[in-house]
Amino acid sequence: MDLLKKKILTEGRVIGTEILKVDSFLNHQVDPSLMKSIGEEFASVFANEGITKVLTIEASGIAPALFTGLQLGVPVIFAKKTASRNLDPDTYHAAVHSFTRGGEYIIRVSRRYLDAGDKVLLIDDFLARGRALLGLLEIAEQAGAKVVGAGVVIEKGFQDGGDLIRSMGVRVESLAIIESMSEEGSKITFADKKNGHMN
Amino acid sequence: MDLLKKKILTEGRVIGTEILKVDSFLNHQVDPSLMKSIGEEFASVFANEGITKVLTIEASGIAPALFTGLQLGVPVIFAKKTASRNLDPDTYHAAVHSFTRGGEYIIRVSRRYLDAGDKVLLIDDFLARGRALLGLLEIAEQAGAKVVGAGVVIEKGFQDGGDLIRSMGVRVESLAIIESMSEEGSKITFADKKNGHMN
């Protein structure tokens, strides 16, 4: 998706060998207009799949997921990372290892909003080691729901998450796949598509 | 906002005397179409204020804030509740007491995205004791930014947060103000507007 790649090249900042900061438009400050385009792109790519729910994880997945759900005309569920009095006690849940934060966290989805009749599209902002998507897949499996695929805004193609998830037979479509990046001059190169028809 | 009130009456569930669960459309499962209407309403109410940024807190504020920002044509910033390698170390921050979760948490906004030239609209999903809005006001003050007002999706009018924030001279516009609610039969009544011209 050219609009997104241009934004990454213009505003992305590479730190060390693994961190790409895109917090000017994706995961801290958010560009609503770009998110709308991203949502429309995901909806177009996964059209005619009979999707009934979009599933993501708080917080950075919400923006792209929301516009995807709007365009598809279906509800968006964001899995919660923290327990709260406001969440139903009766949940699907999965442990997710975070390399960014260190340690594990539990994601939860109320059983009320996902069941065996659902066809689910997973959305997330980043795909690196694939652990967040693994967690969402586990939750969909607990619900007995069918996963039609995963839409990812930025995939770090030089890490193993994309291969891992695709090897499980999940259709993964990433709007931008980073082949390599280096801190010096924040140099970023993009890869061609992986299995998908985009990029 | 009639569409919202109808949704609250139809799907809201009252638990005890203080918890209103609206996780079927607002803060777990999200209705993107309703969020779009809510964003358009906030943008209309706060039109002609020269707003440059919409500021909210992850995760439940993101959906209404995003559509408000889209409609106003400005970026949306969501304050982070957790420290992360991905957030700039140089942040504005404020402590927020949570009655729902118990205890305090710190919200953070990168100094990169808010400064004295900004006119900020605060958005949040709920206003109860007002502590989240207090935290956002503190962050805006640290940045030297002007706060033009706060847009709230659901205000618990029977708690003191709305009075507290309004007494500070902040324009608070709530799309639905709950006057009273009781668990038996999930009975909910709405109040008229408070200072604002909506409701």
C-alpha cells in the first residue's frame, strides 16, 4: 500500500536493529485519514469472505480494525490485556509473550461476543514474532470460530512471525513488509508480497 | 444523542449501583457505525474552535476519538497507560486514580506530539469521578496547550466527576448523561444537559 509505505519512509524512525517507531501516525499519535484508507484496503482484500467479526488487541490494533469493521459493516472486538471489573468473568483467554515489553500477558475476550457461528478477520498493527496473532488464533479456536485471515499494517519480514503464522495455513495480508532496516539514516527497504496479493 | 441513548437502553446492563456495562458496543465489542455517528456529533459540537489535536486515553477512548479526529481533520493522540520500549522516554505524564481497577496508573504522552501551539479536544468513553479527564488536563497543561473542551460519550451524572471538571471552567459535552440506574431490570434514566447544549 503505497500511501502507507510513503508514510513509513517519511516518518518512521529506526532504533537499533528491531524497533521501528511509527508513533506519529499509528500507535500513539494516529492519523485517522490514513487509518480509514487502511481499513478500506483490508475490507477490499478480504471482501466476499462472509466476515462477521473483526478481532484485534488493545490498544494499537483498534484504529485499523475499527475502519475495517466500518467498511465491512461488522462489529469490532478488541481483546483486553488487563483484567477489570468491567469485563465479564466468563472469557476466552490466551497467554501472549511480549518481546517488546518483556514477559507474558493474558488477552481476554468475553464469550458473549464470539462463537462457533462467527467468521473472524484478525487485524493488528505489527507482525514481528507473531505472538499476538497466535493469541488471537487461540481465542478464535476456543470460540470454535473460523478465521478467514489476518490483516497486518506493518510486517517485519526479517523476523519469523509471518512465516510462522502462514505455515499454520492462515492467510496473512500485510500492507507493508519491511525487508530490512538500519538505524543509520533510518534506512528502510520493503519486501515484495508474501503469499498475499498485496504489497 | 438519541441513537446512543437507545443503544444504552437496549444493550446496557447495570451491575450493582455503579457499573454500567456497554461492552457490546463501546468498550470491548465496538459498533463502528455508532462510533462514526458519535465522532461526527463531537466534531459538530466543537466546530469552529480551531482544534489541532484530539487527545484521549487508551483503550476505550480510541474509537470515539478516532472518528472525531477524522471529521475534524486532525491527528488523534492516545495517552498510554503502560511504559514500553516503543514510547519516547521524554513524556508528559500524570497519575490517574482508577476506582474501577483500584490503585493508580500513570498516563504518558510523548512531548513530540503536543505543544503550546495546540488547541486540544479531550475525548473519553466515560465520565464518572473525572480522574481520567483530570489526568489529560494535567498533560495538556504540561504541554502549555489550550483545552477547548471535553467530549464524553456517557456521563454518570450521579457521580461527581462532571461537576468537578465543569467547576474548573472546562466545557464538558456528554452525549448521554445518566441520572440514575438500578440493577433490577437494568433500569436507566437520563438527565437533561449540564452546561452543554446537547442531551
